[in-house]
Amino acid sequence: MKQKVALITGVTGQDGAYLSEFLLKKGYEVHGLKRRSSLFNTDRIDHLYQDPHIDGRNFFLHYGDMTDSTNLIRLIKEIQPDEIYNLAAMSHVHVSFEIPEYTGNADGLGTLRILDAVRLLGLEKKTRIYQASTSELYGKVQEVPQSETTPFYPRSPYAVAKMYAYWITVNYREAYGMYACNGILFNHESPIRGETFVTRKITRAVSRIALGLQDKFFLGNLDAQRDWGHAKDYVRMMWMILQAEEAEDWVIATGKTTPVRDFVKMAFSELGITLEFKGEGVEEKAYIASCDNADFQLEIGKEVLAVDPKYFRPTEVELLIGDASKANNKLGWIPEFDLNDLVKDMMQSDLKLMQKDQFLKEGGYDTLNYFE
Ligand code: NDP
Ligand code: GDR
């Protein structure tokens, strides 16, 4: 069988890294779009890097940007991909309120640029396109659980841009007969999740507090509820979506929702530490109630978490819980990780990373202490 060729935009991100690994294992030739940066930005995929001077490579990186059509058209022409996974985006909901125009350009129009490049190059019948859509489209709660038929009500510039991307994908499918699909993915996390998303912010901070590298940390809305899955399960589903006979849109979720506060408790509990929460709203704080782990010297009653309103969003998405029964039934997708597995995986990884920091600190070296 001819080797399949995939192009992944956003290859340096969480999902791009896991998807690259997944497709390489399946025997694909994988091309990734990365942005020029003044520092190396390929940490998550460095283990996949192949020396350009050797023969038989199957992983290639190309400079590019979702805001540059000329670059996207040229790359797609050169690569002639069988599958494009459009994962590149300014993906932080809170930050999108700060840079709304750029977010609309990269996340919304960027998707149009990919679709139209494929059309312009006459690849409509060859190239299948996966669009990284999001549960943020549901925004203000209309119904729960949220499925492919739930109406959208986006609540951030990010979600509004992704709504344009969703519909332009559907439109190109209907107008030009292209195989283009939306995966409406609910939150998915992992040890390589970006450090400013809430789960990773929590697992890093909890590890640092346990090791005595930091006293406390700050979060925003502790009541928000999310349907959290593991990114490894979700990238598998991206591939399954493009192998289906018909191009359709799919919800991918675990069907369970958890408040941010409970994620914090679970992360501490992974290290044998229990918390007590006191106060309400912006006054809410968490204290160490007990510590059953002799490795950590934590004072009982010590304050470890407070609320900082600077992390509140101008408009919030309070409750997400997905109904993935279409994907379960039609594609046979069943996640392998539950929330406990996810928290364990993230805590084990961050504890190890922070132990490195502890070692450096003890040796008199500075370590990163940036927690936005
Ligand atoms: P990340 O933020 O980890 O990765 C985003 C990727 O997009 C990075 O490679 C980033 O490059 C790249 N990127 C950003 N802007 C541009 C641009 N203008 N041009 C080219 N590349 C760009 O996101 P995830 O991996 O978590 O998510 C992947 C996709 O799925 C995103 O589109 C996200 O919106 C969407 N999504 C994510 C969910 C989740 O829970 N993770 C849920 C639903 C949807 P760099 O590394 O240089 O910053
Ligand atoms: P989200 O993820 O906005 O759902 O978008 P994030 O982890 O940023 O927030 C989840 C919830 O936690 C609350 N929260 C905080 N969030 C952050 N980042 N930092 C805090 O300090 C904090 N305190 C409380 C938030 O208010 C929110 O309710 C993610 C991204 O990956 C999107 O790209 C993707 O589309 C959606 O998931 C599905």
C-alpha cells in the first residue's frame, strides 16, 4: 500500500506532538507546520526529530503561519497531503480577550486559508481535512450533555473564531464536495499540556508546593466544570474521523464533568495530601488538612491556594459535559484513560520535572518560577 502523507498544522502543540507520534507509528510520512520563533519551540517533538542529512526520513518540519496564505498554498502544493489535520490556533480562551483580532485571523480565517488552498490546488478529491473544533462553541449552557445537535453560543473571541472555522468547514464540504470534518473536542490534557491551562497549572503548582519550592498558588473560577479527557485518546479519534466512510462532524468527550476545585483536590490527593476549603467566591482559600506522605514536610493548616479575580474571564463557560455516543457507536471510539488516570499521569510527570528544579535550586541555580 502507498505510504500515506499527512500535514499537521500546530505540530509543536500538545495535540500535534501526540498526533505526530501516532501517525508515524501507523507508517505515515508526517509533515508539520511550525512557526518561526526566536527560541527553539520544538520541545514536544524533539524526540521525533530526524537529521535532514540522512535518507529514509518520514518526519519533516516546515516554517509557516496560519496568517500567511502564500506559505500555506505553497506547502500544500509541495506536500500533496492525503490528510491535513488543522490543529494550529491561538488556543487560550482567556488570552483571546486580549488579542481578539489576531485570534480571529489565525483561528477563523486560518481555517479558510487551508480549505481554500486545497480547493485552489484541485486537491478536493484527494485531501481529507480535519478541523480542530471545540466544546467552547457551546459556551453558555443551552442543554446538557452537549452533542452534535446542541446549538452553539460562543462566549469568547476564541470561541467565535472557532465558530467561523466550524461553519466554513461545513460549507466547503457542502459546496465543493470536500472531505472535511469537524472534531468537536472537549478539554483534553496530558503531561505536555501548555503550562497556563488550568490542569497543568495545578499539577505543576501542587508538585512545587509539595517539594517546598513554592508556598501557594492562585486560580480564578473554581466552580467552572469541565469534561476532561486524555489527549492520547483524543488524537487517536482525530485519525479515526478521517478514516470514516463519510465526512461528518463528531463530538469527542468522556461524558463526565468535574469542577476545577475537585481537580485541585485530586492532584493533592495523588501525593497523599488532603485539603480543606474555606470561604466563598473571591475569599475562598484552601489549606493543608493532612499529609500522609513522609516525603513531604507540609505544615497542617498552611494556606496553599487563593482566588485571584485577574484569572476570571469577561464571559465564562460554566459547564461542559459532552455526549460522544455518535463516536462511540459509529466509530467504536472508547477512551482508555479516565480522569483518575489523567491526574496520575500528569502528577507523576510534573513531580519528576519539579524534582529536577529542586535539584538545580539546591545546587544554587535559578529555576523558572512563572505562573501566569
Ligand atoms: P496548543 O496551544 O498546545 O498548540 C497550538 C499549536 O498551534 C502550536 O503548535 C502553536 O505553535 C500553533 N500556532 C498557534 N498560532 C499559530 C499560527 N498563527 N500559525 C501557525 N501555528 C500556530 O493547542 P492544543 O494542542 O491543545 O490544541 C490543538 C488544537 O485543538 C487547537 O486548535 C485548539 O484550539 C483545539 N482544541 C484543543 C482542545 C484541548 O483541550 N486541548 C479542545 C478542543 C479544541 P507554537 O508552539 O509556536 O505556539
Ligand atoms: P478552557 O481551558 O478555557 O476550557 O479551554 P482552561 O484550562 O484555560 O480553563 C478551564 C476552566 O478553568 C477555569 N480557571 C482557570 N483557567 C486558567 N487557564 N487559569 C486559571 O488560573 C484558572 N482558574 C480557573 C477557567 O475559567 C475555565 O473555566 C481549553 C483550551 O484548550 C481551548 O483551546 C479548547 O478549545 C477548550 O479547552 C475545549
